[in-house]
Amino acid sequence: MPLVNMKDMLAHAYAEGYAVGGFDLVGLEFLDGIMQAAERERSPVILSLAESHFDYYDFELAMAASVAAAERAGVPVAIHLDHGASLESAVRAINLGCNGVMVDASHRPYAGNVAATREVTHMAHACGVPVEGELGYVAGVEGEDAERHPGEVVYTAPDEAARFVAETGVDFLAVSVGTVHGRLRGEPRLDFERLAAINAAVGRPLVIHGGTGLSDEQFRRLIANGVSKINYYTALADAAAARIRANDREGAGYTALLAGVREAVAEETARCMRVFGSSGRAEAVLAAAAPWRPVEHVILYNVEGVGEAEVGDMMAEGRRVLSRIPGVRRVVTGTAVKADARYRFCWLVEFVHPAVIDSYREHPDHKAFADNRFRPVAGDRVSIDYQAGPGPDGAGSGRSDV
Ligand code: 13P
């Protein structure tokens, strides 16, 4: 199960002097193409889902597909929320399976950016999930001509960057040193001196947004100055669109138009992996990064003083309330199949990370539900938190399908 801890993944890249691509996907063709490239290149990869793209696809379905793709992969994968707009977005992304989140409050004045980012960091760290924040402003819109969205690029100031990291606790910092989102005419001028000063002041993985249109040499200099994650989208979208245009002949149907799109995305992704230096690093990252495995919180119980209809109501409320707590992947309630079972009912609550065992227990919604609805009627119960894993002999992954 090569979903790995993204903090470990980027720590490896930062220490070894290469960068991992955060490739934004907008559909199954992209997901498939990106994963094919990662397997072919034996490269770690970040599947990136940008909130600004949620009009183009169903985030929940795309997350299910991304998690499935990561679980069957032979290379290390992280799944990241790109440009998250709010605390609620970050909670939703984590509960759907993202193991890294970006909060983008870079358009706000410094104090507002710190406050919004700190809120997300506090929540995400209690779920074991690392956070990317952005300081300075990278203008433009992914997938469009950058010239049409001139905006005001705000460069990141090195001393403010160090203060921002200390005040927010972000694990990775997205910086503005002259890149823009979207399609470019000509080469942007990047401020490498500024980047070197930020790297010296911050000392942790830096992130570049707006990867499209940079030269190989620019990528190399960015990476040499602490950039460990590069966000990349527009060039993938352009490669996909060019393939569709080339397929557009009289009478061409949907599948004929899409023929070769996955390969086009894979080719451009693989090219980036070679330039970023992540090709051939999969085995080293798998050895260095902790696997990302959920925790199953299981409770078996009997009730006293209430009928089965009331138990059904309680279970429904629990599924609704508990599944919204940060770090909860799903809540399953059940009833024993056999009448003589030692315990008649069960809860199965899946946490994204062991850190959630404590943050869930202390969460006010959990406390209220447990104290008022559950514990008063379920005195006879056992509970256990366990993690799917290889078992005491260390052999295998703990799953039958890998
Ligand atoms: P490009 O679309 O310019 O590659 O930028 C992607 C990006 O930064 C996504 O966050």
C-alpha cells in the first residue's frame, strides 16, 4: 500500500536535492496518465486536487479513484488538496483521504493569512496530516493564458517567511519568486537570490506553484535552492487538449476524441519527473517514508434499557455526527448476524492516522455524543484501536490485495 507520509516524502526530496511533482488532475485520464508515468519512471508522485477545479469533476468520486490508484501503486504516492479555500475544505479533504493539505490564504494581509493557516495547521496536525501554506502571491489561473490574469505578483520576503513558518507551524512553504500560474509567453525571470535567502531562513521544503513554462535550467536552480515540490498543471492540460484536437475528425465520437490522452499526459509527466530528479527514487522513498495506514477504532457492545428502534436512531446520529470530526474516514454501524453473539452491536470508525485516536476522543462532538447518547445505554462494551499491518513477523502488508 504505497500511500506514504507526505512529510517524510518531501523531507527525503529536500535532503537529497530533488523535487516531487504535485500534478493536478481533472479526470480519470489525468489520474491514469500521471500514475503510469510514476510507475514507468519509478518516481514518487503527489496526486494534487485543486479546489479551484471542483466545478469540473466530483471531488468525492475523484478522491475514491485517487485512493484506489495509490493503494495499488508500486511507487510512493501522496494525495494533496491544492489551494484549499477554508478550514471546512481541509477537513473534508482529509476525511476523504488527502494526506497533505494546502491552505491558500495568500491573498489576505499577513495577519489574516497567519490566522487562517494556523487554524488549518492545528486541525490537520491533530490528524497527523502535514500542511502547505503560501506567503506572497503567485498570480494567474491554472490552464489559462497567464497574460490574461496579470494580477500583482507579491514576492515572498525571507524574514517574513521565517516568521510565518514559526507562527503557523506549516510543514511546507509555497513561495512567490516570479512564477505565475498558467500559460506563459517567454521565460519568466526568477529571483534566485531571494529564494536562497528564504531557504536559509526557513530550512524546510519549499514549494513552487506555476511550474508550466519554466526551463529545465530554471527547475534545476529552483531545486538547488530548497524547492522540493513543484506544482504542475497547465502543460498537462495543453498536452491533453492537443491530442483531442488531433483526434477531431468528422464523425469522431467521445472515446475516439479521448484516444491517446492518457499517453499524452503520461509523457509530459514523465518528462517532468526526469527534470525534477525524482525518477528512480521510488525505492529510496519507500524505505525512508512511513506508510500511510488508517486505524480502525472498533467497539463491540450490548445495550440496556432501550429498544432496537432507539438503537437505530442512535446509530444514525452517530454516523452523521462522528463522520464530520476531522480525521474520520468513515463510520460503520452494525448488528450481529447470529442471535447468540457475545456482543449484539458494533461501531467501526476509521481514522486516517494514529494521531486521531486522541484528537477524536477529545473532540467536543464526540464527547457530547458518547456522554449523552452512547455510554448511558452501552455499559457492556469492549473497544480496540488497531492498524492494518504486516503482523508480528513483519511479512506482507496486512492486506490481501497487495
Ligand atoms: P501551472 O498550471 O502553471 O503549471 O501551475 C500549477 C499550479 O501551481 C497548481 O497549484
